[in-house]
Amino acid sequence: MNFNEIEKKWQKYWLDNKSFEAVTGSDKEPYYILVEFPYPSGSGLHVGHVRSYTAQDAKARMMRLKGYNVLYPMGWDAFGAPAEQYAIKNHIHPKDAVKENIKTFKNQMMSLGFSFDWDREFSTTDPEYYKWTQWQFLEFYKHGMAYKEKVPVNWCPNCKSVLSNEDAAGGVCERCGEQVIQKEKSQWMLKMSEYSEDLLKGLDDTHFAPKVKLGQINWIGKSTGVELDVDIVDGGKFSVFTTCIETIYGITFFVIAPDGKLIKELLPRVKNKEEVLNYIEETKKKSNMDRTELNKGKTGCILEGIEAIHPITKKRVPIFLGDFVLGDYGTGAVMAVPSHDQRDFEYAKAHNIEMIQVIEGKDTTSSAFEKQDYLNTGAKLINSEEFNGLTVEEAKEKITEKLINMGIARKVNNYKMRDWIFSRQRFWGEPIPMIHCDKCGWVAMDEKDLPLLLPDVANYEPTEDGESPLANISDWVNTKCPKCNGPAKRETDTMPNWAGSSWYFLRFMDPKNTHEFASMSAMKYWNKVNWYNGGMEHTARHLLYARFWVQFLYNIGLVPNKEMIDVRVSHGMVLGSNNEKMSKSKGNVINPDDIIKEYGADVLRTYEMFMGDYEQDAPWSTETLKGCKRFIDKVIKLKDKVVDGNEISKSLEKIINKSIKKIELDYDNMSYNTIVSTLMILTNTYLEQEKITKEDYRILLTLLNPIAPHVTEELNEMIGNTPIVKSSWPKYDEEKTIDDTIEIGVQVNGKLRGSIKVTNDMSDDEVINLSKNQENVKKHIEGKEIIKTIVIKRRIVNIVVK
RNA sequence: GCAGGUAUGGCGGAACUGGCAGACGCGCUAGACUUAGGAUCUAGUGGAUUCUUCCGUGCAGGUUCAAGUCCUGUUACCUGCACCA
């Protein structure tokens, strides 16, 4: 059997017959299965893609056989740095590079037989698509959700571009690994922080995997506490945020952020201006990395000439500057309680500041007694006037109450999640459809003029000064103000690559729509993405951006649900055979094309499903792959045993029914590896038979079809059946999944001593008698007193003796 | 440091609400067929053993007639976040 030929044959058949067309509005029940669309990079499809695409493909094919109207689409996330860099490196226009790469990817996907509805294909770089990305940006802008602000941003000196906090995680550039530094730049921002609470609450309406939900919760980073006003001697005040208001009597100093607004206000009153300014400058030079990893020493200096007043005791308290306080979190200032916070403790030691212990229970001369150690332990307050003797939990309430009554505090939630920096100094992204006019300021482009196309130019490399390459193209930049018609300039920054992927799953529901990004009726029909799969590396950010985007659209009435993704799961990586991440430098990369050529797409698909727990990483093993080839060969060999017959063989009835049931359950649990092993067992059982009927064979082929679609279609055709793709999933009969007689173990004192065959109608007494008559069991209970006998139906017998 | 996850033969991994640990596959051993085998088929394969048992799911305890599974403690590795007040 020439698998290359039959694979091509069936791929053509499916395409010609539109076998996988998803029809919006069909009477069948809709089911939307999604995989993350890839960056069409120059290196082609990775075996990791094959794993998740096959898993979802098998699910899609199975659901179609079960009668669902399945939407399983594919497209291309082709904007962004990887495509641009590839183009620069290979000296071609990104547009052409992307076209080329998409072709490669699509061919590879075709050769794997994925059942995508190719009629719905699009790329985020298509003007017909990014027109709507731009249109949605304007919606953000019109609703006050997009704004431009000069902010200290993460800057990658190598890529010459601004990075979002997410892209600069850990203080290094996500793309090139270069150290990120801080730079002030005027950037478009989306007010994602306004959605913190909604994004948190919305998780309840989803069925994301627990670890995925947790990832979201961690990014949002909610903490509940108290914002407290603090007066300054000789006038003025500032606020601090704390989650430990119970330690208020332990305050011995305040610390404010060197990069925050507060210090700018206070600066005129500071006496040691030079020292303070020096420290501020120093902080600016430090990258994120320095502030977190390399420089945990508690640097800083006191603000001379400024003192705070303790809100309750009215004592004078010094104020310090310290870069362990962040300007953009909370109020940019903290109350420092060195006895009960390790950072404050270290700072106090470094600057010789006194400490007051206010919670009893630990010696605080060498380290702080922190909240994670005292909370919920019944620890009591000391040195806290009328609150002495209260537990921490009681004091938290009482002190908060007192401060609120005094009018100097309020309960506040803070979130780590910041606004989304939406500007990139890049060529290869969606142009931001904004125009700056000296008279009118920022003006949104007219919707009618969208899409704002990227200019066709030869030079698209980033400029030295960090401006977008678009800034050099004066034809494009110079335009007229939509408001006053005077001379104006276009925004030259482009959108981040996360933009296009934040709503692509909506477009798939209605990809050809020319007058809206997707019609409400189409979105209502498909309702939600039922099952979304992607890598763990995207679960935090991409999912958060996409959910934010959708929630915004929902709030302005443009999508039917606040959450448009119901189930989200993440697959494990395919590692190299040495158990390390596949990479060119390690020489452990497996190219799917080579495997398809040598073993066929069906074997590769089967193997990737079989290789291990779907959510866990798994190393590549060509040996195991060969085992899967043997399995497929066995299925082919079975054809020689087939005799006419439209009934299931009596001898196979049980195992067939059991297998169908097991496989359905496994699809729900994403246990793809046990689906394959169940099919292997079924095949092995068939092989033991003298003859099998056409019906036996047809059922096996149908069950295997979602995973190995080509060879099963071919074999099915050879025995004269209509194509599986036009048939339906076999039904099982619950009654026939139960064996009449089974063998169960017999234990004595919990140790296995024998086994017996039992039938369904046997009474417990009969089972016990049978057990006791077992040779080996007899030996172990002889001359001993039987204390207890436990019979678990169809499972086990345990005789307890003394 | 914080949060989460994982730990089962030589290897990848099975084991539903606690109920015969090691399914299935790889590898290995022996045999058959072969000029040949890196093809195929058959049998075996957790360890130890006095051949009947004993020991075995990271480690130490506990609950139970019964624990990979539940509880307490602990170790190692992986992932994410990381001076977030």
C-alpha cells in the first residue's frame, strides 16, 4: 500500500467534496474547535504544531461523525517581529516572506490531512482583516479606552523597540534575549487595568483548565488592602497602600518611589536636592533586571527637610526614597514597618532606622515577623494602644474602621496588571489609524478610509533613533487632518502582534463579511469557542488580551457573550529525543516533512497522539513511532480476514462496545494516548480471530479514522463501503459493555492469594464460598478465625483472618 | 521567596468514585521463517527468591479490611511570577 498516494487521493477527495465545510446557520448543533493559528515562520511547521493540531483535528472529525456542525478553522498570525526579522535577514519584503511561508505551512498542513475549513482562511496581514483590527482600535479610542501618554517603557536596544511588560518579562527581551532598559516614550495605551476585576470575575463563566485560570489570576494580581492618607509636616499629604494595616503602630518611616510622581511634587521642599536627584537618575539607568535581580540591596536616601506625621500617634516620621518601591503600583509610596516586612527590615538595617514590633510571637532582631507567618495563627497585637491584645484579624477590622471614621483611609483593591502598551516602533504591524494635527491634536481616522494600508516601500528596517520605519516615508506620513483639513501627520507606530490574535476567533465565525468584523447573527449561531487549545506559553498573555478585547466589545454591544472562549486547554511540548527543548543549535529538531515522507501522515499523527499525556511534555522517539507504524500495518493486514457480514461477530461484541465507550470518554478527557492504546488492543483482538465481518472492520476503521484518516478511508473503500467522512460514529450498547463472567482477585488480609471467575448473577455468599475453596486461599485461612469478609461486586474479595 | 505542577520497570506511559499496580507501546531475551534482518511471527520480560513467598508507585509517618490514589510532614525536579507594599 503506497501511503503517499492514498494520502494525496483522500486529501483531494475531502477538498473537492468540501467535506469539512462549516455552514453558519445549519440545523445541526454547532461545535467550534480552535487551535492557535501559527506565525508562519521560515522554518516551517514544528512537530509541536502537529501534536496539538492533530489532537484538535481528531476531536473535530469525531464530532462531525457524531453529527455536529463543526467549525475547525485555520489562519495566519503573520504580523510581528518574527516575520519582519525573517524578511530583513533574507532581504525580501515581509509581505512576500509571509506569502511564501504561508504557502509552506499550508502545504504541510494539507499533507497531514487536517480537516480545516479552508474557505475560512485568512491572515492578520490581509488588508480585509486588519481593516477591522484598526476599526476596533478606533472603537477603543472613541470609548476613551485608548490614550497616548509619555511613560517609562521597556526598551530593547537590540530590536530598537518598545516592549510590553509581558514581552519584557524577567528584564530581558522576549525576542532576542537582550537586557531591557527603561526609556521615556510617548505610547498608545489601552486601558486594560480598568478591566482587572471583570477579567477576574469572568473566569467563572469559563471552563478553562485550572492551571490556565491560575495563570490569569496571577497576571491580574489582585490584592486587597487599605489606602491611607499621611500628612506632611508644614502642609501637604500623600497616600500609601498597605495590605497590613494591623501593623500601623509599627511604622517608623515611609518610602516613596524614585520614578513616581510624588517625588516630583515634593522636590522643591527637599533640602538635599542633589543627592535625591542623583538617586533618581541612577534609578532611571537601571533596567528592570537591575532593580529586581542584581540589585536587591536596599539603596536609597532620606528626604531632608520633609517629615510625615504618623496618622494615629502624630509622631514625626522620616521619609526615604528607595527603588524597591515601584512608581506605577499602588500609590508609589509605602508605609514601612521593619519589624513585620522583610524588605522594610533590610532597608531599616541599611539606613539605621528604629523598629517597633507590634505583633507578638517571634523575635525580630534578625529578621521580620511577616504576615504569612502571623496570619491565622492567633497572634496578638502589642505596642498598639487600644488595640493591644486583639488578634491580628480583629485588629485589621478595628483599625481599618477607625481610620475610615477619621476620614483618612479607604478600602482599596490593587492589581499588578497595568495598561497595555499598544505601540511598536515597527514596520510590519497594523498601522494605528490616528492622525496628529497641530491644531486639533490627535484625531481618529474616518472609518470610511479604513483600512489604512501599509505603504509599499523598500526600506523597512528600524531606524537608529527608535522611531518606526514608517516615520521615514514622508508621502505616507503627511496627510490632512480629518477635522480641519489642515496639514497633519499620521501616527507612525504600529500595533503589537497581539492585536490581530485578540479577536481572530470571532472573524472565523464570519470571515467574508465586508461590512462588519463579524455579524451578530453568525456569532450568536456559533456562540463560543467550545474548545480552544494552544501552548502554555500563550495561556497567560494572549488569552488575557483576547479576553479583554472581547469584554470590551461585549460592553459596547458588538459580541453576544462576555467570554467568547469556553474551554481552554494547553498541550505539552514535544521535546527532542534527549529530553531537551527542540532547537537547531542542539541538533535535535525533527522535521514533520521527513517523517511524513518515510512513514506517512497517518503514522505521524497516530504517534503524536500516542506519545504521552497530552498536557505533559513528551520526548520524541523514532522507535515508538515505528511501533505505531506496526500498528497501522496490522490494521491493514486485517483486511485479509474480512468476510461478508453486516453484523458484529458475536465473539467481538463485548470488546467493540467497550472500546467505543472508552474512546468517547477519552475524547472528553483528552486522553488521546489511551484512545490509541484502546484501538491497539481492539486490533490485536481482531487479529486473534479466524475471520472478521465487514461490519467489525468498518467499526474499527471508523473509530481509528479521526486519528489516521487516510488509511482508514482507503481500507473502508476497499471493502466496498461509502466514505467514512459521510458516515457516522458507531453507537455502543451499555448492556453489551458488561462482561458476563469476569475474573476477580481474592485477598487474605489484604494480600492477593488467588483469583476466581464470577458471573453477574452470583450472590455474595456464592462468591465467598468460591473464594474459600481456592487452593491457595484455603492454605492461608486454614486454622484461623475469619473476622470479616468483604465482597466488592465485580472487583475484589478480601477475607480478614486472625 | 511566592504560587502551581510532577515523581510509577531499562524507556514513553496506563490504573474510572480507594479495590488484582505496571494496560498499550518501545527496548531487551529466546525461538521460528530466512542467504540475510534494522522485515515478520511465537513466547517471555518490575526486583529478589529457599519456587513459595517477600519487596515494590520520590522519602517518612498516618487513616482503612484494602492506599499510586485520601491525610500530615519532607525531598528533588519542572513551570510561572518575582522588592506588587
